[in-house]
Amino acid sequence: MKGELTQDELQTLLELVFLGEYAVNACRAPKEVSRRHRDMAYRLYRAAYEAEKHVSDPEAIEQNELDDFRDQIYDGVQEYLEQFETDVCLDKLAELLARQIPAEGDEQEQFLKRGIAEEHIRRILQEKGISAVRAELPGLEEQVADEWNRRSR
């Protein structure tokens, strides 16, 4: 498939490719990364790099050059990405916290009550951010201190 894109359209496409590949692979362990998505993203980065730099010998492009090119794309979407991560985190947190609220009644009534709780939690988190949440994780400080001591020996 061939198509003509302006420089701005190409930049927007590369940003979408970066964000899409990030959504697929960001939370995966290295062994679980979707190579199909990662490889396609790098294929597009390579093609864009070749076009932008007027590369005469594509085989001479080094991986670090493509990584730098990808980092430039990241710089252009970093603000979107941070906002997305915050929104998704708070949204998921609202969903998980709502599940912890005891709800009486039949299954349908419990579902509706938890939905109401989720709406309220989401509104509070949007207004106050993560500072509205306090987590009680007994023993966490000690576990971190123990692990720190073990690793720093």
C-alpha cells in the first residue's frame, strides 16, 4: 500500500503508532512483549527515518539511530501519555475501590449500587487526584527496608 502524507500527517501517524504500541506492550514483561506490534512500529519508524534523513543505504542505519528517532516521537506525545496514564489509573482505581464496598440486595441491585459508588469515587478522584486515597499496606515499609538491605550488600 502506498499513500502520500504531509510531514504533519506523518508525524501524527508516528505518534499514533507509538501510543498504540505503548498501549499493547508497556505493561508486559520482556518475554511477553508483542513482537508483531513492536516490529511493525519499528518498521514504520525506519521508513520515516529513511525518508526524513534521505538515507541512501538503509542497511547502514544503526539501532541506536532508530531508538533516538523513537525517543523524539515520545517527546512529542509525553504529555498525552502522562494524562492518559493518570486518567486510566484513576478510572481503574475507582472501579476497583467500588468493588470493595459492601452492597446488599440481589445481584442486579449490588451491581447498580457499585456503579453509583464508582461514579462518586471517580468524581472525587478527578477533583482531588490520587491524594484522596490512603492505602493501608501492613508491613510494606519493613518489607522495603529488608529488601533494600538485602540488595545493597
